[in-house]
Amino acid sequence: MKAVCWHGAMDMRVETVPDPKILNPQDAIIKITSTAICGSDLHIYNGFIPTMQSGDIIGHEFMGEVVETGSEVKKLRKGDRVVVPFPISCGQCFFCQRDLWSLCDNSNPNPNAGMIEKLYGHSPAALYGYSHLFGGYAGGQAEYARVPFADVGPIKIPEGLRDDQVLFLSDILPTGYMAAENCNIQPGDIVAVWGCGPVGQFAIQSALLLGAERVIAIDRIPERLNLAQQLSDRVQIVNYEEIETGEALKEMTGGRGPDACLDAVGLEAHGMGLEGFYDKVKQTVRLETDRPNVLRQAIVACRKGGTVSLAGVYGGFLDKIPMGAAFNKGLTLKMGQTHVHKYLQPLLNRIQTGEIDPSYIITHRLPLEEAPHGYDIFKHKKDNCVKVVLKPHMS
Ligand code: NAD
Ligand code: ZN
């Protein structure tokens, strides 16, 4: 089959690789009809995720048709149309039983789990196509994928819904939703969202759904800010290249600061001035793993007693985090890889009723062969790119 393989920073190639096989009786094989490039894939593309190996198949946002099932798979049949959540979860362990799906204890096999335990103390769940620290599983930017624990993760899609409407259940829709849920939104609340990429868009939409009185959307890319603005007249926008974000947020909240600050940017935040230069240099010479520019701003901007919610991914050791501000302002910090499984059915219901149509963020639909071009335009925001969907069986 054809798959998108990583060969180093900025080097994605579409190659012919062996078809996936059932390795465990609980596996299924999915023929992929739609698969997307995620902001998280850009961290791999840009070379910030360790333990990638040349030839690794990447991608973790995918859906398709079941073509084969292992002997112990009971809920799925050949021909079923499914969306697959990006964390791989067993459904049985302490964490899965508590709805903490991205923290599954069983999906990351050794020696991979052993490696990440050295870094984090414990191993979180494995993720599709996301390095050997996270399990080394082949990803979904391919014609076919092996799906472990097939009775646990995939959700069947009812007839009448297009791929475009449901594909983002695999990751970014639940991610935006969980990040907004983590903001503990109360009537009258103002939520500030850094980053108007795909995750930011769904975080903004979810914050509105969850009752935020106003959402302040922060970015510098005009078409992404416009997209946010069009969601509702309860959305206000800040272009951080035109106005200083901290000052703007103070002014827009009567000096008090937003009730919740949501970081939908993560470890590759664009920094400005001396601070931006500092992080760039330290990251380049590997003295710092992440550039936590947005996280710092969010902590400082947040009102006393408010919540900072992180959807943006962080990977390692962060420098100059204003912990004193977080502590003395009594902030709550919430974060994590999304517990996608928990949100699949409720969000599918909202899509079915027409309350949410996530397809509006798609700007590019490309055949799988054009994945390298897709990465290039998504990374550099060329051609007004917001979200790329790859179609492995387009031709
Ligand atoms: P993206 O790269 O398309 O969007 C990021 C946006 O942030 C861009 O529009 C960029 O202009 C903006 N930005 C950069 N620096 C900024 C700054 N200093 N202030 C304000 N805005 C800034 O990516 P995406 O697909 O929207 O993903 C966003 C983040 O969410 C990534 O870190 C990704 O890894 C993460 N993510 C997390 C999960 C999870 O489970 N928690 C799941 C999916 C994605
Ligand atoms: Zn993703």
C-alpha cells in the first residue's frame, strides 16, 4: 500500500510499504477513506518529537471502512464505516475505566513504555503514528491501518453523514471541546483562546456552546482570525502583531483579565521580541525542548482564581514559567492529550442534529500522493491553508 513516511525534519515521502496485517485477535484493518494532517504532525515534521525512525508511517486523524477483523472482535463487521480516535486504549485498565483514555496503561508496549517512563515517570497511552515513545504504531496517513482494541476505540458512523462532517471526531473536535470543558465556564465568563488553527477554532466554538459570554481569539493570520470572527458576534479578535496581547486582554475585560485562558498553540509558539529570540536560541541548541511563549502569556493574563487550559501540546522541559504568578493568583491548570473516546458519541450526536458542522475548516482536499505538498502549505499557511484532508483512494 501507499503511506506517508517520515524521513527527517521537513522530509515526508509517500512510499509503497507492506500492507498492515492482523497481529492480535482484537485488531481490525481499516481501509482509509479520509485522513487529516494535524498541528501535532507539524511538531514531527519540524523535528521536535524524539524517537521517530526513518520510514515511520505517520498520521492519527483517520476514518474508513472495516475490511478485516480479528477473531475476538465482536462489535465491528466488515463493511462498517468508522472513525478512529487517536489515542490507543485498552478499555480495561484503571485509567480507561475512569474515562481517562489517553492515559491507558496497556497500549504502549515495552521497551517504548520504559523509555517514556524515564522521561515522565509513567507511560501515557500509545498514539497512532506519533514516535516510538508513544508506542511506535503505524499511523493513518496511508491506504490501510491496523487498529488495535477494535471493539474499544472506533465509532460506527450512521448513514447520511459525509466523511468531512465526522472525520474530526478522531481528534481536533474533541480536543477543542475538552479544552473548553476544562475552562469550567460559568455564566458571564470571558474566555481567551490563543491560536486560531483547527484546534483553536473548535475550542472557540465549544466555549460558545458551553455558555461563554464572550470569546477573545488571538492569532496573527488574518484568514484564521476571520474564520473565528464569523463563528459568532460573541467572538472578538486580537491580532497579536498589531496590539500587545496582555494589554489588549486587560482592556477588553475591564482590567480583571479573562476568566479562562486556553492555549491552542503549544510548544512551537511564535515568540516576539527578546523573549521570542531567547526561546528560539535555547530550543535550537537543545537547552530547552519547548517554546512556552503562549503558556507564559496565558498565566500572566488570566484573572485571579481563573483557569488556564492547555490543548496545545508540550513535550519536555519548559523554561521561565511564571509559576509564582500561577500560585499567587490561585490559578487552576488543566491539560492533556484528549480522552477522545469519552467525547465520540456526544459530539457525533451534536453533528447529527446539525448543531456542529466541523467541515467548515477544511481548505484543501488532496490525494495521498500530494501529502508532502499538504505539509508544506499547512506549515507555512500558504494558499490560505487551515486544514488539509488527504484522500488515499481518491483516484
Ligand atoms: P496549527 O499549527 O494549525 O495552529 C496553531 C495556531 O497558533 C496558528 O494559527 C498560529 O498562527 C498560532 N500561533 C502561533 N504562535 C502564536 C502566539 N504566540 N499567539 C497566538 N497564536 C499563535 O495547529 P492546530 O492543528 O490548531 O493545533 C494546535 C495545537 O494543538 C498543537 O500544539 C497541536 O499539537 C495541539 N493538539 C493537541 C491535542 C491534544 O490532544 N491535546 C490534539 C490535537 C492537537
Ligand atoms: Zn491531531
